[in-house]
Amino acid sequence: MALKLEIVTPVGKTLEAQVSSVTAPGEAGELTILPEHRAGVILLSGGAVRYSGVESGVVFVRGGVAEVGPDRVLILADEAVLPGQVDRAAAQALLDASINRLGASEYVDDARFAAAERERVYAEAQLRSSAH
């Protein structure tokens, strides 16, 4: 049995594929979704969504949610980038800004810390991928 994977952002659909597994960066850690997965909604962090099966690849996401069902994974991402669309300069600027926010001496509440960490991981994943 296959999964239908869709990744959608506010500007449109980034990916639609038939896959056998999806590994995504959840807020509580990385998770792998297989066919017949229990239905649910998962809060996503930033980083790489990897998928394999008939089609395989990676998409970089920056936050969002994944709606999971037995035969479908719908990712509603704040932002999504395919490897061929990575802008190294933009990713480096985002990484630098997030590191500065994380290292700031003033108090950062949990929500802002989580957002900066999500941006850091998202930017690092893009830079690692485009270095190859």
C-alpha cells in the first residue's frame, strides 16, 4: 500500500507524490510515517521531509502541520523548498539571524525560542543539502 504525500504552502502546492514512507521533523522529534498510520495531526518544526518509495526525495519545510491518515500525508507548511530551489545566500542569512536571536542576552520566551530554533534547523538543512 502507498501513501499519497502532498506538501502545500500558502503560495501553492510544492509536491505531490506516491510514496511508501515519509520522515518529517516533528516538534517533539523526527518521525516516520508508514502506510496504515493512525490518523492524527502533528506539529512540525523546521528541517527536511524525506520520502521514499516509487518516488524518493527531500523537501525542506519551515514549520507547519502534518495531517496523517492510513493512506495520506498532507503537510501544510509555512514554507517549503525543493533542493534545486535552495537560495544559499538567503539560507545563510536566515541561519545567521536565528543564531543571533538564540544567542541574544535578553530574555526570549518559549515561542520565540522555538521559532528561532525552527529557522536554524531549516536553514542548516538547506545549506547541508546544497553543499553537495
